[in-house]
Amino acid sequence: MTLVTRPRLLLVEDDHATTDYVRQGLEESGIDVVCVANGTDGSQHALSQTWDIVILDRMLPGLDGLTILMRMRSYAIMTPVLFLTTMDGVPSRVAGLRHGADDYMIKPFALRELVARVQVLLRRSSSFQHTTIMNVADVELNLLTLAVTRNGEKVLLQPQELKLLEYFMRNAGTVLSRQMLLKDVWHMDFPVRTNIVETHICR
């Protein structure tokens, strides 16, 4: 019999309604959630235990979320961190990402998208990302040579198309939003009017 271990997630959030809402959605998706309501306890939990992912609010009693993140990275703790916050200004988002956050979501938020983003971060941090050959259905991508085949026949793709294909393959089975593609494939973490996603998918 194979023992399946559920991912462990630390949620540091001082709003009880948000905590209950997020915890229920994540646990229904197969993720064990431990909730902490202030930054001091959140920092202690983040530094002393092993987590698969951490969700932080930016504004917390005690220590703020950015300080917790900086402490984690200073101790070489590379656990994926997602900020869930009302601080929606570009400087705030940039500061979070530059200090080592892996994702940044603004309140109010859609629970389905949060769950999807958590699943993406879990997939990205798993051993799946270390493989050199990726296979989904009849498509194969060699991450070393960047060769793509379908049913054994070579497929020629442009560099950005390769990045998009790799992202889709890493997250096979997960619904990905346009905003997620812009952020993770094109690194555009701000509102922008462009049809670049539609153009590449059409190709």
C-alpha cells in the first residue's frame, strides 16, 4: 500500500472570516492547513517547521508579512510563499516579489483562483520540476535540448512558445487564468492591455 501525504500549508492571517474561508477551500482540495493569527507566531512556525507552501498577509499584528518572508529567505528557507493582502499598489507587489515571494494576490479574491495558484506553486516545488523529460499525452518536451515531439514527430516552436508549452505541461489538469499566464510566463505582474496570450495560444 502506498501512503499518500497531503501537502502542509501555513496560513498567517489575522482576519478570522478570511481564515475560515481559505482553510475550507484548501482543505477540500486535499491540503492540510495550519492557521496562525499574528506575525510573531507566524514567523516562529515558518522558521521552525517544514511546510510545502506558506500564505502570508502583509499587514499583521506583531511582525508584518514582508519581515517574515525576509527572515525565511535569510535562513535559506525556500518554501514557496504567496502573499494574500489588500496592499495592491505596484510598489507593494514589487517589494514582495523582489524579496522572494513566489506569488501575490489581492483581496478581495476568488477562492477558486487562490486554490489554483496554490496548486501551481506546489507542482512547481515538487520533484516534477527536476525532470529533464516531460510527457503529457503524446507530447514530449526535453528541457535540456528544448526539443519537442508529438507522436514522435518534431515540432518547431519559438522560445516564448516553448516557455508557454512547458508551463502548460507542468500544470496539466489545472485551470490557468490569463493573469497567471501573463505573470508566470511573461513576467507581467501588473494590469496590461495586450492580446499576447491569445496570439501565442492561437499559434
